[in-house]
Amino acid sequence: MAKFIELTVSEDDETRIIMVNTDSIGRIYQNPQMSNKSIVELNYHSINDAPVYLEVEIPYEKLRLSFL
């Protein structure tokens, strides 16, 4: 059974909430520029074969704990 997580994603000057299948999440990183944001790497690639990253409005430690 698929499990989903709500992520608040920031793009340019707007934020939105998206549902992401936890099976499609590869790695998570702390944003080096802002401690209150994280970077989520997805397990699939875009049309031009580049990795897909999401900048989320969740601190790294809180996001990491949601996967434990």
C-alpha cells in the first residue's frame, strides 16, 4: 500500500502543498542556505534526464523524523 506525505514546496515567490509518494523519495538534505528548509531528491528524472529536487518548507530534522 502506498504511503504519501504532504510537503510544502516553495517555487519562486509562491508556496504550495503537494502529496508525494514516500517510495519516490530518494534522499533528503538540509538546505545549506536556510536552516528552516530542506531539499528532497526524488527517485525519477525530468524529461531532460535531470534529477528532480524539491525545496520544502520543513526543517531537515523534522522531515527526517517523519521517515523514522
